[in-house]
Amino acid sequence: MFWLLLFSSLAFSQEPTVLEEIVVEAYKDIIVYVSPVRVVNMTSEGTNIEVAIDDQSAFTYSGTFWRNAKVSETPNTWIPVTMGERDLLIYNEDTIDLVWEDCNYRRQPLKCAVKNDHYYIDTVVHVDDNQLVVKSTMYNSEGQIIGSSRRSNSKIVRWIKQQELTVTTQQNAGLLGSGGTTTTVHKPKEEMPLKWEIPHHLTDSLMHQVMIGLWAGLRIR
């Protein structure tokens, strides 16, 4: 009986062992970071093609069209993001630092998005001598592509055939004659057809189409 009481006293006198505390943070909101529009110019030297665009246009249009996206209600059903239980918040390079200061989104946007469990939109304009392509891509928090939209504008080339020359001559038979003789000669042009080019260029409407196409096709889990 003595030993039983002794062991009981020792057991209750020991302080409980505290294991390392683990804090798990879960973000209910959908955070989307939108990078400035990048232009990749691959035209030949001396080529003048208009590619000027507001580099924050992807961010601005995302603020307009994000309501077209859908979120999962069940594994097999989707509902508009405005009807879901999560808010969708969109940031650019000027606003992301207000809430997330732990990563350089300007230098490594995709890496920072993965680190902080964010979505990321990258928009690139590729232009060469013949075509201009605007492509916008969204990555999830694991760095995987979940949506993409693409629009293009190509150079238009028209060949205009040189006009042929028609020569008409008339010979009079005399005052009392039966009339003159008319001769018509067709002389085709020997020059090459004229080349008429309408260069491709970047317009705001092209960016508008790309961004509405991206958000309309998004499915966010």
C-alpha cells in the first residue's frame, strides 16, 4: 500500500511535457497578384510597330472582369465567385506590399505567389515582324496553370495589280469616205504588282478581349 501511494504521488507531481507548438494559418480569401504587362519585342532592326500599352491594364481589367470567374461549391459543381463564401482580392506591384511584405513580388512574382499561397496572373505581349500576340496566364498557389487566354493581330499584305494601258487610234478615210478606222491596243503593265501593307499593332481592345477571356474561363477551387 505504501508503494502504491508513493508511485501515485510521483505521477501527479510531475509537470506535463509541452510539445512544440505548431500554428497552421489558413487563408479563406482568394488572393490574386497581377504583374505588369511585359512586352517582348522580336522585330527586325528599324521596324516601327506600335506596341505602347498601359503596363497596368491587366490589373485594371482584372478588377472589372473577376466576377466572371467560378469557384467550386462541390467537387463537381461550380458557382459564380460572387456567390461563394470567399472574397477575391486582387493586388498589383504597388498594393501587394501593403499586406505582404515578406517577398519581392517585383523580382520573383511566381515564387512569391507559391510561397504565400496566392494566385498569379502573368501577361506577355510577343511581337515580331509579322504578328503580335497577347497572352495572359493564371497560376495557382502550386505554380500550375489553371487558365490562359490569347489574342493576336497579324500584318495584312495586299498585292495591287498594275493597271494595263489601253491605246485607241482612229484613222479618217476622207471627207467623202465611209468613215474612219478605229484601232484599240491593250498594253499590259510590265511592272510588278504594288505591295500594300497594314502593320499589326497593339490596341487596348486587344487587351480587353484577352482579360475577359481569361476570367470567363477560370475555375478556382
